[in-house]
Amino acid sequence: MRLGSAVLTGILLAKSGLSTAEIGAWEMLLYLGTTLTFFWVNGLLQGIAPVYSKLDEVQRKTFIFNHFLLFCGIAASLFLLLFFGEKWIAPALTGLPEVPHFKLFALYLLLNLPTFPVEYFYLLQERPRSIVVWGVISFGLHVLALFVPIQMGLGLEGGISALVILSGLKFLWTTGLVLQFGRVGFDKKMIVSYLIFCAPLMLSNVVSNLMLIFDNWLVGWHFGDPALFAVYRYGAREFPLATALVSALGVSLIPLLTNSPKAGLAELKAKSRRLMHLLFPLTIILLCISKPLFPIVFNPDFAASASLFNIYLLTLASRILLPASIVLAKGDSRSIFWVSLLELCVKFVLGFLFIQYWGLPGLAYSVVISYWVEKLGLIWILEKKHGVRTSDWVDWNWYLGYGAALGVAYWVSLYI
């Protein structure tokens, strides 16, 4: 739902009457927000399940409260950095002298970032229905809060102001959950040990985020056109449903992989096969219809984004593999970092070379290849270091068949 709301927001903005340059300004803000939060937010979220599953009941309550404090503290520090460092942060990361509504967006991040662990808190309490309700309300309102003010003539500033109000309400709800599920009390030792555990994960996400920064910077440096930047951002997206479902599967199975490795591997194999049956056919259909669909769903200015989107759809073949969940369940977070560092090096070299020869499509191809570097590196670590055979958690017959079909569909899409 989070990813779906992002896509729906993009569609509505494209049809809102805003200029491509104004939409590009929003994409710049999102890019800045992601650049400065992705690594620590995802690192701290990835560590929740493996750490929580090893604590006793009292420690779990303390953990929930201190995890919330940690998020609030980092979000507040980031807000101060953005508020007082706008004049050098925006040019350094975007190549532009200024980004509209920068400080207002910083306030939105301050209130919204501490709400990210909510679905994890519900997951730990085994309340899946609450996750769905939270998603419907929070992300549904997110779309409305941004789009309705723009339609009322209040512009992008009005939309971001509404997001600030919504994030404040979400923050109050998150605080109530923490008081309900957690136990008030500052535990410095727990926070430090958690940060130590999550440090390799955060470093791994730094590496992943550097790839995002590099791609966005490279597009700005090579072309110097905000409108083309918007075209790139609209096309440089993976299939949202695939990303969401695969990520959710990887996170939800970590406790089982930690406590019952054999049963966890069998469950991973069965459920990833089920995802293949759903995601590969849908992705193949998208490959065939995206080019005529993009101008209709967005607007004709984004027709060129479809070819980039098709290349990004190829990442499903690597995304559907989840070696990182098994490595994390083994407590080997350091290996994830070193593999991601290798991935970054490959991405830098290929991105710079490919954009020279093939432009934006070349940059997209470098993403597909670098993802494979990560997956193959982690698979090698599982095989050699931990003795986990890939056949124990991947159904090779279905995977190879679907992978071949995806390749054929992409080849066909080039001539549609």
C-alpha cells in the first residue's frame, strides 16, 4: 500500500495540471528525503524481527519503547540538519541552487519518520488485520492530503502542508501504540547493542542509497534538465506489488528462519514459489502493455518513461530470491554489508559507462546487473560459509521457466 500510494500519487500529479518542472520539484524532494533517511530507517526496521524474537517478555516491552525513542531522536537530528543546512545540502545532492518547499518538507519528515515502525509493532503483536487497517487509512489519506489541496488551487505547498498535518496525527497514533505495547523507560545499553547489531545493515543501506544518489546525480550531471529528471524518475520504478510482497515475505519469515532453520527454508521455498505464480505473469503482462499505458495513466510527457520501466521490471528475476533473509537470520549482518559494497562498485562503473553509450536505458540496465551481483554474492556466502544449499529454498524448475518467459517477454516488448 505504501508503494501503491506512491504510484497513485504520481499518476494524480501527472493529471493535476502541474507542470512537468513542478512535478520534478516534488520528485526532487522525495529523492532528498529518501537519500537522507533510507539507510537508517531500513536498517533499524530490518533489525526489529531478529532482535525482538530473542528477547523475553519484559525486554520486548522495553525494546518497543526504546526503538521509538531512537527513531524520534534521529528524526529530530535530521530535521535540524535540514533546517539549518538547506543552502549547502540541496545544491550538493541535486545540483540545483535551491529546491522549493525544502523546509516544509523537512517538517513533514520530522513527524512522519517515527511512524514507520507501526506495521512492525503490529506484526510483533500478531495483529495482521491492524496492519491492513493502518495501511488503508494512512496511505489512503496520504494520497488525498497531497492531491486535494493541489486540485483546490493551493499548489504543491498546500499539498505538503496537508501532509505535515497528517503526519502529526500519525505521530500521535504511533505514540499511543508505543505506550500500549511498550514499557516507558530509557535503556541505553539496549539501544547501543541494537545499534551495533543494525550498523552493518545501515551501512548496507548506505551503499544501496549511494547507488540511488549516484543514478539521480548522474542524470542531472549528464543531461542537466529537470523535466528529463522527472521522466527518469517516473520510469525508474520497479513493479510496486512485487517489491511490497517480496519484501514482506522476507521480513515475516526471519523469526522462523532464526528459531527453526529447516522449517523456515521449506516455508520460504513454498511461499516464494507461490509469489512466482502471481508476480511473473503480472510482470509479463505489464511488459506488453506499458508503452501504450504510460501516456494514458500519466500524460504524454511521460511516454518515454515506459521503456525505462520495462527494464526495471526485469529486476523481478533477482528480487524474488531472498538470500538476505537467511543471512540475517544467521546473524551474519556483516556479510550483507560487504556484498552490498561490491554491488556499489559494480554499479558505479557500469552506470557511468552505460549512460555514455545508451543514455537513460543504459543506466537502467546497470541497475539490473548490480542487483544480480548482490543476490549471487549472498547465495555464494550461504553455500560456502553457512552450508545452506540454494535448492533448499528455491524451486529451480519454476524459477528458470518463469525467468526465461520474462526474458522473452522483454524482447517482444522492444518491438511493440
